[in-house]
Amino acid sequence: MNALTVKRRVVVPMRAGEVMAEFVSFDGDDSGKEHIAIYCDGVSDKKPSIPLVRLHSECLTGDVFGSGRCDCGEQLDEAIDLINQEGGYILYLRQEGRGIGLYAKLDAYALQDQGYDTYQANEMLHLPDDGRDFSVGAEMLKALGVHDIRLLTNNPDKASQLIENGINVSELVPTSVHVNKHNRQYLETKAKRKHHTINFMDK
């Protein structure tokens, strides 16, 4: 990937103006995907000196329509609240369905309805169980002049890929567990198969 540069910064009032955020676009990404950084300065008087960063992969069903089959929408809402308080970035990565796309994700859902887990379904479709590339997040941060972060995630692979690409992850901040009757197996599978740090106690 070519080195990214900031293309444009535009202030967008989110949640009907309750959260003022700066949306940042980039030049130099030859993948054709329009990744966006969302920055909040933070409103807390006790903001940490190191910015909080959330790498969030696009999930149309969860982010927009509130699907209960995953926890993406809840995690995005949580990230918005935290960066608004503490200051930091959401890197919104256009990697729908863990990188396989929306239509393929729906095909995988149909297989999950037959009893296969999320990774088995992808394998049956001859697709990677996780095709996401988080190195683009590292390039976005470098373009923004950010090299030291606190990472909001339960996914150890995000931290590993950022570190491999020159970003210092000084702290891992776990996301909350957003479990319901529709996504429990999905979350348990992520914890078992990909070692996501998800604590199901009292859930």
C-alpha cells in the first residue's frame, strides 16, 4: 500500500449535534475502499494524553439496522461515546462481513441458520474466516501523525497488525460485552476460535 495522506477534514455533528466529530478522508489507498477516520477532541477534563482508537469494520446490518446477530452496532455506539469523552479516533474500515462483503455475509448467515458457526460457514463458501486487513488502519494513523495509541478492542489480531505496521499500542481497552439471545453463539465462537477477550460472566 502507498503511504496515505489526509485528503479532507470536515466537521460532522453526530447524534443531532450532541457529538461534534471531524471526519477525515485520505488519498493514496489503491484498494478503492473509502475508509474514514472520525476524530473527537474529547469533552472530559481528565482526558488521557494518549488517544483512544477503535478500528471498526463496516457492518451494514449491525451499524445501520441494529441487527441482533452481531454486536457491531453496540460496539460502534460505545466507541462514539468513549471518544467523545476521552478524545481519539474511530477508524471506520470498509470491510463488510470480516472482509467478504455484504452478499457473502448473508450467504454465510443462511448456513449459520443450519447450525454452522460463523467461521465454518465462511469455510463452506470457500472464503477466509477473517479477510480483514488492519494494516490500513496503521497507515491512516501515520497520515494523521498518530503513532502511540490506546486500542479499544477485544480482538488481539488488531493490536498485532498495528504493531507490525509501526504503531505503538500502549494499552488495550476492552469493549463491553453486548450479548443477546441471537448473538451469544457468535460471540462465544469468536472467543474460542480467535481468542477474543470476551468475559461472559453474569451475561
